[in-house]
Amino acid sequence: MLAMNYRGPQRVRIDHKPMPQILHPQDAIVRVTRSCICGSDLHLYNGSVPDTRVGMTFGHETTGVVEQIGPEVEKLKPGDHVLVPFNIACGKCVFCQQELYGNCHESNSEATAVGGIFGYSHTAGGYDGGQAEYVRVPYADVSPTVIPEGMDPDDAVMLTDVVPTGYQAAEMGGIQPGDTVAVFGAGPVGIMAARCAWLFGAGRVIVIDHVDYRLEFARNYAPCEAYNFKSLGDPVLFMKRTTDWMGADVCIDAVGAEAYGSPFHTVLGRGMKLIGGAATALHWAINSVKKGGILSIVGVYGPIQTLVPIGNVVNKGITIRANQASVKRLLPRLIEHVQNGILDPKALITHRIPLEYVSDAYRIFSAKLDGCIKPVLIPPSVRS
């Protein structure tokens, strides 16, 4: 089969790899119909996540048709068109029972924090992902969900990560009616978090980024105030001034390990990789939220230590909430929002690119070329 093949930092190519096999009675093999490139994939692409091994296939946002099932799979059958959440969850462990599907204790033997994630290095279990023609899906009775009749596959693939992660970012913020919410990062997740903040009753939503076309997209889609931090001088001082010197009620870090804005963090976190990423957005969020406010973190950082102003967290009385999105928990509500027209996920998709051109897709997305917000890879079988 054709599959994306990681060859080292900023080096990916399309290649022929062996077809995935049923390895466990609860497995399914899915023929991919859509797969996305996520901003989190760029952390892998740029070498920011440890133990990302040569030969791996990325991709944790996938839809596809069930081709084969293991003998213990009961809820799916061949021919079902499913969306496959990025969480690999057993459904039975103590954390899955609490609906913390991103923290499954059984799907990732490599860590005690995050559960298994498709195509996300061996720190997340070492599973090959969906940027391929076929993918093996463990615990097929747990998270994969049959796409509702009439739903656009482009909407469905966005429900595997972007929509639930943005929604949970807003949910974890504990937004109260009238709150000012500041979102750091105008990638797809940040834009979705800004859009979802209104659903929880926000009175004002502000997005901070440094790429003008992404900020314009956020203004139109969210809708929200959007500012380029390069024009603000000090983003924290701006946030203080625009909130009567109180700070935002809620701040959301939707950037993670590869934030721009601080030469110090860039050198240590992105260049020398001595810390778990350039935590510039996290610093700004901590210092921009009001005393007693809430900081919601969905940006991805590496597992090694990251420089964080913990003294400011303590002295300001900030509540921090962070996690990988529990997609399975959120799907029923989010499917309803899409069907009712409250959310329009597919509008975030700007580029539909043949799987064979995956290296070009990564270059366009990483370099922020051609107004790219969200690229989707289309396998040959879908186009024939």
C-alpha cells in the first residue's frame, strides 16, 4: 500500500509499505478515505517529539471503510464508513471508565501519562497512523464511530481531532457568561476553540497569532478579535490594557511546542531541544490570565521538562486544566452540533491534496504557504 514514510526531521515521502494485519481479536483494518495533517504532526515533522522513529507513518485524523475485523469485534462490520478518533482506548481501564480516553492505561506501554495515539511516535505507543491507504485500528469496538447518514466525510474527518480538541479547550476553560477568553494560536484548533468559546457564553473572544492570513480566517470563522503579536509589542501588556488591567478570565494555549515570539525559548526548545518545546505561548497565557482565572492547555509539548513560570501560577491562584481531548465522550454532542448547523468543521479545510503528494503537503502546511489552514490527504482509491 501507499503510505507516508518519515525519514527524519523535515523529511517525509510517499512509499510502499506492507499492508496492515489483524494482530489482535479486537482489531479492524480500515481503508482510508480521508486523513489530515495536524499541527501536532508538525512537531513530529520538525523533530520536536522524542522517539519519532524513521519509517513511521503519521496521521491521527482518519475516516475510512472497514475492510476486515477481528473475531471479537461486534459493533462494526465490513463496509461501515467510520470516523476514527485519534485516541486509542481500551474502553475498560480505570481511566476509560472515567471517560479519560486520552489517558487509557492499556493502549500505550511506553508511558504512564498519555494513552495510545495513531501515528504519534513511540512515546504514544508507536502505532502507525492513517496517512496511508490502510490503517490498523485496535479496540475497534470502542472509539471508531459509524459516520451518520448524510454527513459530509470532510465534516467527519474533522470530528476525529480538531473539533473535539477545540471544543474541550473551551470546555476546560470553565467559561462563564460574559467572560473574556484569549486564545493563543490561530491554527485549526485555536480557531475552533475560539468558535466554541461562544457556545459556552463568552462575552469577548480574542485570538493572538503572528500569521496575518490565519488571523483573518479566525475573524471570519470564529468570529472574534484577532491580533498579530508582532504589532502588539508585548502581548501580555496588550492583554492587560484591553481588559482594564485585570487580565482575561480564561486563556487557552492552542500552540504548544513550536511557538514563535521568544528567541530564548526558540533556541532552547526548537533549536537545541534541551526542553520540551518553545513554551512562549504558555508563558503569555499564564501572565495574561487574571488572578484566579483558568488556563486551558491543549497545545502539545514534549515529555521532557519545559520552562514554566510556576511562581506566577501559584501567586495568581491560576487553575490549570489540560489534557488530550476525550473524543469518544464528546462525539454525540458534536455530531449533533454539526447536523444542526451550529458548527461547520469542513469550512476549515483549505487544501485537499492527493496522498501521493504528502511531502508537498507537509511543506505547504509547515511553511504556511498558499493560505493553508487545514490540509486533507485523499488516497487514490477515493479519487478513482
